[in-house]
Amino acid sequence: MSKPEYVYVTYIETTADTLWRALTDGDLTERYWFGNRIASDWTPGSAYRFTNAGSPTVEGEVIVFDPVRKLAHSWIDRKPEAAGESASRVTFDLEPRGKVVKLTVTHDELGEDGRTRRSISGGWPMVLSNLKSLLETGHVIEIAAPSCSAKDAA
Amino acid sequence: MPKPQFVYVTYIETTPEKLWEALTSSEFTRQYWFGAEVNSDWKVGSPFALLLDGEVTDSGEILEADPPRRLSYSFKHHKYEELRGEPTSRVVFTIEPFGSLVRLTVLHDGFVEGGKYLGAVSNGWPAILSQLKSLLETGKLLGIPRAALNKGFDVK
């Protein structure tokens, strides 16, 4: 059996070029990724970093940069609650399918203790639901922080 | 070892009532479920069928129906020879208000280890649920090629 991995597939009405830009441009990630801006010089081996209001949240190394098909980078969560989690890996595969793009996000090399898996399993559906809505409707959907909105909704 | 299952979560800008209708109305499902029509009176214990071009492709029984929060049915495949031998599985839809959105969780379980059905289902649901989200948010469909549904076992 392979090591634990998380896979999420979504189909988005957009072009591979636009989706690629949405994954690699900090002005765009900030809009659908809950304020997280990505930055890198996007050369394999280079560092990349997500910052939120100036503080690093996730960082790592660019592993694959193959526009507009495949992007892979390591994933080190810098948030205090993630202290001690090992580095994992995220791969985005973009496949045009007629007038939509199939996006497959694979988050693997997850630690056996399940901590990273638990935290990212909740996050990816939110980020990717937001990304799909932004590219299809031009606006993000209002996904609030889970704890407050669960209370608001009750 | 975890049991083989498929779980998919998506956030949709809609209401629980509209999402419930989208899951239980054949006029709706025909649009986003690649032509498939659901057929049931949605009462616990009643039969459930999924039809494509008038032919029953999958059938089962309503296990839970708590509108607009939770819907569950058993699911036995009939169309493809390769999948007919697989046991009856189960689909559970959980609809939760999430601020101004709805969180939809689809759980499909009851698979055998090493079977082909889980692969087919894992290919199909993301395409169906991507269309459902787009239909509810934009009022139009994506036009994902129908082949996206079958690839799980056809192309191997």
C-alpha cells in the first residue's frame, strides 16, 4: 500500500493559461486562498513562500514548473499550530477537456501521524471551491473561518 | 487500514433547499449528471433508480431522507458488465449551511478491496459535482465531456 495521500479533482470553466496564473500569481492567490499570497521566481530548486498579512504561512521549494501543465512544490506549514509537522509535497496537474480544465491536486508524502493530512483535508475543498467560483463567476464565495461561520449558521 | 471509500467536499453558493432539489429532481439531475435522471418518492424504504436514456443504470433503496439535511441510498450498478459483480454500495449526501454557503459532503462507501467500482466512482463524482456547483452558481453547465465519467475502468 502506498503512503497516505490526498487527491482532489475539480473541473473549472477557464483556460489552462488563466488557471496557471491563478496558481502562481500572489495577487490572485490572495483572493481565493484566504489572504495568502504566493511568491517565487518559479525556477525548479528555488524557494517559494505563502505570506498572509506579511507573515509566512507555508513555504518550500519549487520541484516542477512546467507551464501550463504541471506545478509541484514541497509544503512546509509555518503556522504555529503546525510546528513539528514534516515537509510534504503538492502537485497540480492541469488538463484541458474541451472548454473546461480538469485540475487534479495531489498532496502526498504526508506524515504517518496524520496531522498534516487532517489539516489539509479540510483546507483544500475550501480553497478549490473558492478558486472555481472566482474563475467562473468573477467573484469568490464567502467562505468564512470555519469556527465562526458554523456558529453564525446555527 | 481504512475501508475503501470516496469522500468529496464542495462549497456551493446556494441554499440547502435548492441543493436538496438539485439532488432529488430529475429535471435538475439530467442537466448536471450527464443526462442521468433520479427516480424515487424519497421516503425511507422506497426504491431508488438512476436512469440514462430510459435504462436503469443503478438502483437501490432510500436509507435516509431528512430534507434538506441528509439523503442516503443504496446503490447497485447494472449497466457495465465489469461492475455488475460488485456489491451494493451506499451514497450519503450531507448538506450543511456554512455562512452564506452550503457545504456538501458526498460519501460513497461499501466497496470491496481491489474492486473496480471505487475507481469509476472516484472519476465520476468530481465531474458531476463540479457541474452541480457551476449550475447552481452560474445557472449554466460546464460541458465536461461525458467520457470523464467512464474513464475509471474503461481506459485501464
